[in-house]
Amino acid sequence: MRLIDYIRVHKLWILSHVMILIIINSVLYSSFAISRSAADMIYMNLLVIIVQLAMMTAGLFSAKKKYGRILQDPGGNIEQIVSSYKGDFYMDMLAGALADQRRLHREREENYKRGMNEFQEYITQWVHDMKVNLAVCELLLEDMGSEAAYPFRGQTEQMKFRVNQILHVARANHYDEDIAAEEVDVCLVLRAALKENALFFIHKNIEIHTELQSFHVISDRKWIHYIVGQILNNSSKYMPNNGRLDIWTREEERACHIHIKDSGIGIPREDIARIFDKGFTGRNGRTGTKSTGMGLYYAKQIAETLRIGIEVASREGEYTEFIISFYKLSDYYGISSVSGH
């Protein structure tokens, strides 16, 4: 607390003492001859001023000690600091206000969590119902001729992907509470994600080349599948017919990497730094395939939680390459600490 702050807070107290001093001097001035009492009055005033300055100094240092701990460490345990001055009127008022704020915060947090859980339960049930309907559609398509059913199969697969994406997005708001650390064969997960998106690549006659060397990490299988699947689905959307997709692994001393490179339309230079931003669609998302800008955002957020790196390189009109990096030794400790919440 600065001196000016102390004076501002105690200005009425200081003003009252000045008024009292003026009144006393006025009474003494009117009651005695100036020749006899002037020196005594000056002496008395000096004594009173010295005493008042001493009291103000003591009060200033006391206030600095009391409130300085809170002002210097606003992120600390304020309740503990306040409780150490129990019996102080202002500190008791502050303690009461903090308790009320904390109670209101807990109530709002509980209401928010309850609402989010109810929303997630609703989305999960909706996805389950939609999957049942889609399964029925697939059974009906099996009874149709292969050529006649082919366009409908593509749309059905796209609907399945989007339904699963809705479920993952609903869970992504709580993904730090939905992580199960286990030993994962990343290449097996990659092949499963490829199979899931196979119909999209077949529909566009995309040629796929893979050079995969199996490696294992301690991570969450489900979320790795989501990250890889999101990137593969993006590749299928932004590649023209008869394109090429290359997927290979590369191992270094510190990490194992998966490279996913497509011969698609590429990403404009001005957009590449923002493709992981929330809701960013870019020029390609606005002029070509419709995009929400949320898939890569959630993929990036989940990857950071799993201690997985994602980088992208692209040249407009030629290619886009995603590099997914799994760092050695760091996975187990990082994911274990998150899954232990």
C-alpha cells in the first residue's frame, strides 16, 4: 500500500484531526493573550502533529503488512491470509465476500457440469439411434444391385463418419477425463482409420501407397484413431479424382513420425498458419468442400493433451503433408498424469 492510498482511505480520519487541532487553537487563541501563549500554542501544535504523524506511520506500515500479502500474491491462498487476521473488521468482511463468491462459483460450476453431462448423454443416445438407422440402411443396400447401391453407400459412409464425429466432438469437451493410457500399436490404428475412410478414397479412385514400420506408444487408442481419421478424411475431401495418397513412418532418436501426404489442392500460404484455429475454414473451406473448421481444431487440442505433435506442410495446387509425431519416453508419464485426474 502506497502513502497516497493510505491517505485516500483514511482521509476522513485525517480531516477530523485537522479540524480538532484548528478548534483547539481557536479556543486557546481567544482565551489567552497572544504575547503570553503563542510559544505554548506552537509547542502544543508541534507535539500534536508529531504524535499524529507517528500514528499515521504506524498505521501505514500495519496496513502494508496486512494487505500487502494479498496484493503481492493475488493468485495465492487468500482465504488462509485473511483467516490469519481473524477479528479484523475489514478482513472479516473480505473473508465473507470470498466465501460467498466461492459458493456461487461452485453452484455455477455444478450447474454447468450437469448441463454438459445431460447434453453429452443426449448426443450419445442420438448417435446410437442414428447408427441403428444407418445399419438398417446398409442392410437394405445389400439387397440392391452393387452399381445401383454404390452412390448410396458413399453417402451412408459419409453420414457414419459425421455421426461419429459428432460423438467425438461432444466427448472432446471432456477428453482430459476420457483418456485411457495403454500400449498402442500406432500402425494398426492407422490401418483401421484407413479402412474406415476406404470408401471415400475408392469413390475418387485414389491410389494409396504405404510404407509402415510398426511401433508402439503408451497413449489412448480411441483418440489417436480420431486424430488420424480426421486427417485422412480431410485428405479424401480435398483431393481430386485419380489422386495419390502416400503414408509412411519414420523413426528418430527422440520420436516416431507418421507422414500423410496427399496430391490434393493444397493449402493457401496465408491460411496454413491458422488451419488448427477454432472455426477456421480458410479459402478452400469457403469455395470448395464445405467445412466447419472444427475437426482439425479438436484434433490439435487432443494431440496436445496426449503429448503428440502435429505439423503441416503444403504447396497450393500440389500437395498437403501432415506429420504426426509420437515422442519417446514422454508418452507414459504425460498420459498417466492426465488419465489419473
